[in-house]
Amino acid sequence: QVQLVESGGGLVQAGGSLRLSCAASGSGFSISAMGWYRQGPRNQRELVATITRGGTTNYSDSVKGRFTISSDNAKNTVYLQMNSLKPEDTALYYCKARARYVDNGPQYQYWGQGTQVTVSS
């Protein structure tokens, strides 16, 4: 079982920056990928950015060039550096991890509880 805990959300003015963190805990797992998703009050949950264990990244077009995802595999932690924030970035940001417990075994998806990011104009 994997538990994900996000932190770093808050209130920031447009143009400002925040750094989100998500730490995975538990035992016996190996994470293959982690990512960030967000859901605004009128939006479906959407992908923001993902990163594989090997370091391959993928970004939503809406955040490309402004956000940077990174990870520390030794700490089972993923980060999202958010710069040049816009009011449209306001959302509940969720961390997701994909993990397995046995080599080549089934992979499972886990979600954090979310951390709120609010960007004021």
C-alpha cells in the first residue's frame, strides 16, 4: 500500500511561484511513475505533468514552459515547481503514483488527498 501526501499549496498572486511536493510512503513498492493532476471548480480533473522513474517528463500544453516536474527517486518524492502562475491555475492539485510490488507484477495507481493552489489577480 502506498500513501501519498502533498504539500506546498497556498495562496499566491498572479506571476508568483509555488513549489508542490508529494512524498510516497509505505513498504515493498517500486514506483514507476508519478504525476500531478488538477481539478478546478468547473473543470474535470486534468493532467498537469508526469515523470517516469527514468526521468522522462510530459506536460500539459497549458503549463509547458512555466511548470517543471522533478523527482528524487531515493526519497520517493515528486515536485512541481510552478512559476508565472495565472488565475487559471487555481485548482486542487493531486499527486498520483504508479507502483508495483513485484518485478513485472501488476501496477497500481494511488492518489493523494490534494493540495489547494489559489492564484489571485
